[in-house]
Amino acid sequence: MGKNKGARIIITLECECRNKQENNTKKRKSGIFRYTTSKNKRNTSSRLELKKFCKYCNCHANFKEIK
């Protein structure tokens, strides 16, 4: 029998640059970059927001949890 994982769930983090429509010369490619990670739903009930590197923006940007 497998063990129950508890309150941990897998979430997807998406870069904010997806929503920006600016002509930015620093961009490498047009696209969406996503990370997957897990969080404890009991301790962190709100949406997670982390600063991580986006290879499409070529800089560190805020990544927000998507549904």
C-alpha cells in the first residue's frame, strides 16, 4: 500500500511576461515559460509567487501560481 502524500499538491508557476505586450529588446523568444513545484496546502493556502529566471525574458521575473 502506498502512503498518503498529505496536504502536498503539485502546482504550476507561470512567468508574468506572458501578459506583457511591450516590445522588449531583451526577449530571446516569444513564448510561455513554466515551472512545476509542490506546496503544502494547509500552510500556504494563498497563491504562491516566486522570483525565478525566465529564459524567454532573459531575466529574473515574478512567477505566479496558475490553476
